[in-house]
Amino acid sequence: MMPAPRIEELDDLAAYEKVLTLPYGEIAPFVIGHITKPSLPMLLIWVTAGASLFLSAWFWPGLNLSSAGPNLLTGLAAGLILLPILLIPVHEGAHLIPFRIAGAKDIRFGADLRQGIVYVTAHRFVAGKRLFSLVALTPFLTITLALLVFILLSPPWWKWVLSMTMLAHTTMCAGDTALLGFMNGFGGRRVYTWDDADRKEAYFYASQKKGSGN
């Protein structure tokens, strides 16, 4: 794997093209605009969301419980609200691990409640497509696999609740996979990104020529 270029090297117009400046305040519109664009990461999200929705319907206890019953209401609240909220710090912590392993020092957490997003960013740390793939997919893969194991081992009511939790968490991963899908859309060009957490902006660059690495 080629070492990532320094920020100053990315500003060399002969070698790299800045393809996107993404203010944190515009992440939600960016994601909405890209979730329907075909890419392998987004396909993974749509397939998992569809499977989660199917499981939620398959284990639905409505045939046996009154729709107004406390068990049903409690399950909906737990599966769609409480457990997804409890998973937020686990999700964001999983983002942190690849950054730490790669050597990022200034890692920051943030939230934009207006957009309904929570994020982890490595301030002024350049990440190539491979590292960004690990950062983006680690929470999705680890939490989804854990939920699948719990669904398999749980009694019927909890299978339903955890299936809804998996659906909610999958939607939480759409932003990560939308950005990864964007980075995968430049063919054989090397793609890098870094964040200025002080200015609350993310920058994406693609090499002027095709090449291996990143």
C-alpha cells in the first residue's frame, strides 16, 4: 500500500484534482443525493436493509398480540429507538479503531442534531480509499454480524426487536457507504480524503492519473 500523500502534496494541481469540498452542514443532502446511485457499498446497505425488513415482518408478533398491547409498543420502542440510540457510541467507537491503528492522533467526535447525524473525524489526517473503507465499514460489519448472532440465539419476541434494530442501524450506516461509494466512482484514479474539523469541512481528491495504491 502506498503511503498517503501529505496535505500539501494534494494541493499540487499537476498531480491531484480536488473533486469535492463537503461542509459538515451539507452531509445529509449529500447522502440523500447519493443513496440511490449504484455502488457496491450502497448495494450492501440496501440488501441488508431489505433483509432486516423481511425479518422484522417475519417475526412480527402482531398476529398473537394486540396492536395496542404493551409488549408490542415496548418492542417497537426498544427496536426502533432505544437500542439504536444505545448503539451510537459503539458505532462511532468502531470508526475510531481503524483511524487509531493507522496513526491518527487528533480524532474528534461531533453531532449535528439538525441533520440527525453523529460523526467521528480525524483532524488533518489523510486517508486513502482502503483506509476509508475500513473506517466506513467496520461499524456496519461488526454490529450487523453481532445482531445476526443475537437474532439467531434469541427467543421469538427478541428476534423481532433485534431485527428492527438491525434495520435502524443499517440506515445509520447510509452516510458512511454513500461517501465510500463516491470515492469508488473514480475508476483507477487514487482517491484521498481529509477533514478540517475546525472548519467543519471534508475534502476529497483524485489523482490526475490512474495508479495503484491508496
